[in-house]
Amino acid sequence: MSIDRSTANLATLRDINSEREAPIVIRQFKYLSNILKQDHRAIKRVLRPTTHPYRDKSLQRPSLPVRQQR
């Protein structure tokens, strides 16, 4: 489990680990929010073309005038 440098989180996980057979691996990061933001940025980069296909100017068709039917 990846956590920030919070001592309360670390103490809680150590308490949980003492009761378990298979312990949880604890990794502490000083700047965990920066790492998460970088991961999220990569996900957004991949998903953006699929969620908004008409955002790209080359994919847009020119609008044609609408004819009125009589």
C-alpha cells in the first residue's frame, strides 16, 4: 500500500499488520499527491481522444446549410 508520510496512517497499518498472517507491504512517499497527479495526467491523455472525438479540428466536417422542405 502506498501512503504519504503521515504517521497516523503508518501506525494504523502497522497495527493491522500485527493481526494478519500475510502482512501488507507499506511504501511511504514524501510527495504522493505529485505521483498520483502524474498518473492521472497520463490517463487523461489516453482517454481524451476517445471521449471527445470532435475536439480535434481535423475530424470536424464543415457544416452544410440546412434546406427547408416545402
